[in-house]
Amino acid sequence: MRKLFGRVLILLLVVLSLISVVEAKEEMLFEISDPVGDDYGSGTYIYPKSEQFKPYEGLFDLTEFKVVDNGENYNLYFKFLEVTNPWHAEHGFSHQLIQLYIDNGEEGGLRTFKKGANVKFEEGHSWNKLVKVTGWTLEVFDYGDDLDKKATVEGDRVKLLADKKTIKVLLSKEEAGDLENAYYYLLIGSLDGFGYDNYREVTEDVEGWKFGGGSKSDINPNVLDILVPEGMDQKEVLGAFDLESGELATLRAVGSELGLEWKFLIIVLFVLMLVGTIVGLLVKYIKGRFNA
């Protein structure tokens, strides 16, 4: 009898420890990895020839994106294969242009905030928040804001972490909106202070300061890396623009299929069922002992 109670106690302790692990990870709202070596847009883009773009690979190669809820704020993490700072940007990185379009359930749009990226968004996931990050600035726009609105977020909100590959961005919940079940379009471009929406242009022929491998048309995407849902291919998504009709490539949103609250509820229900089964077996065993 003591052995049985001991085993039940051990099992309950294991279950409780599993619950505590789940609770500890509730802060992670969303996490996704991106393939290494795909900072080539639709598959053909070539780095500019200027030595400023050394090592000519990896600078725009996003490898991981995370959204963490730390209570009052959100931490966004963008990890790249390579990060350099030849222009001495105050945030520690020079080249990356990060645009995070957020769909958190409110009314929004399917076109980018400004001309420049040369992409549009899929039906069913309209954006309503835009977080724009460079080595010098952090801006947050709402859908419907005027194009000339000054949306700079002040304070020490952007920094390059010690690994020299991960860019961390801190946003208040008021600025970002509710991200519990949000969907995202993450666009990575090359920063150009004179380009449309600060995107460096992708042209047919590579130049010192322009990417090559694009088309003669002005509708090929100027986006070098994106996130795509599982089972989809970046080359196909970014290469789906139509030269004849002028139709832009349509990006696909990524996000959690189940929110953490639902996941936790499922786990709790499973634990309750498990405990109920154990208690039932224990009662049955005790009754059997007494009847004997």
C-alpha cells in the first residue's frame, strides 16, 4: 500500500513539474526559424559589388524570429546569419531594414504602408500595425496613418545582443496591440536612405550599390528574405508577381495556430483526466483490499 501511494505521489510531482514548465514558457508567444542561405529574394538576387556589403552573403539572411511577452512589454528578436556595422549605426547594425506587419484581428489593409517593398498581403490577414526597424530608428505605424506621419519611438528600444547576430526590439503593449494570437508578415530589405520606404532597389544587372538578379520591371520585390508558412517556398511566393498584369507578389502570413491560453487549457484538461484515472484506480484498489 505504501509503495502504491509513493508511486502516485511521484507521478503527481512529475505532473506538477510539467505544469510549472508550461507556465514558465507562457511568455513565448511566437517563435519560428527560417532556412539559412535564402537571402536571395525570389531565388536570383545578387549582392551589390561595393565592399560595404562584405561578406556578400548572410547580411539579410533572417534565421529566427521570436515574440516574447515580459509582462508590461513585448520583446521582438530578429536573428541574422551575419551583422556588420560599416556605417557606425547607433544600434549596432547598418544594413538591415526590418519591417514587421502585424495582423492582430483588427481592421486593416492588404497593401504595404508605403511604396518600396513591391509586395502585397493575402486575403484574410490584413495588417493594422507596422513596426519598422533600422540601425538608427524605430517607428510604429497604425493602418490608416498619414504617410508623412512622424512615428519615431524614442528611448533605448533597439539593440544588438552580445551574440552580434540578434537584434532585440522592445515595444509597449499599447504600441504593438495584442499579440497573443497575432499573425505576421516579416520583410527584410537592404537599407537605402534614398530609396522608396528605404528599400534598396533590386535591378536586372548588379551594380556597386544595387542588387542584381531582378527583372526589368519595377514590380519585382525589393525584399530579400521573408517568413513563409510551413510547406511553402520563399522563391515561389516572391516570384509570383505578374509582369503582364502588373500584379505584385502576395505574401503569406505566419502565426500560432493555437494561442498559449488554449494550449495551456488542453494540457490542464489532460492532467485532470490523468489524475482522475489515478484516483479511480487507487479507490478501486482500496475497495478490493477491504473486500478481501
